[in-house]
Amino acid sequence: MNVFVAGASGAIGRPLVAELIRRGHAVTGMTRSDAGAKALADLGAAVARVGAFDAPGLERALRGSKAEVVIDELTALPRSPADMAAAAEGDRRLRLEGGGHLLAAARRLGPGGTSSNPAGSSSGPAPGSGTSPRGWRWRPARGWRRAPAPTPSWRPG
């Protein structure tokens, strides 16, 4: 399955990309930084160098990935919880505006499904199923697990 991961070079994105690749999926990871691009390439992912606020560039990257599933792990959280208040507005803008660009592009292009990250977790394809049902959640220490409640998800059609 072709999977596009926005926020792929972050704390959740990197292990998510590694696990998807380990399970045989073709992954395109979205990042803005040189360090993120190198880390994703080292994992075996294709790299989309684009920012979430660049709506046309994001749509081109998504189109080029031929994604069947889109996973949104966009965050702008600080390393230290002490800096959370200062980072909150930037994180909110990235999730709403940047995530909105991602969702709009996915809807226009019609990949197999998208999932959002409203609370630090992600839904996505069930391992080995070839589909993207609701209710799967990624946890870095445990991998894919059935979520206790459905996670926000969008599928065309």
C-alpha cells in the first residue's frame, strides 16, 4: 500500500514510518528539514520536501506519492513541556490550517483514506489488510493496536 505521512520526521512520525516500511508498505514522508529528509531516506521512505502551509506544493507532493492512505501527524510541539504554552498557538495553526490543506488535497485527489491526529495518536491501515479501517491506533512502543474507540478518519465515497 502507498502511504503518505505528514509530520513523518517527528517523534511519532519516524517510528510510524519505520513500522509501515517494516510491514512492506511504500511510504512517502513529508518534512521540511534536511535532517528530517535524511532520517526518512535512511529508513527507506521517499521524501516529500514541503511545508503544510504550502497548499499547492502539498497537493503536488501528495499527487506524486500516489498515496492510497494519508496519515496526518502534523504537530509543532516543543521538546520540553515547560515550553508548551508558548508553542500552543503555532501547534494549533499547524494542525488546523496545515492539516486542513492536507485534508483538502486528499479529498481532491481521492486516495484510499486519511486519518487525523487530534490527540497525539493516529489511525491508519490495519496490518496486512490492505485497507484503512477506523479503530486502529499507532503507539510507538507497541505498534498498531485496535483503538478503544473509533478515531477520526475520512474515506472518500
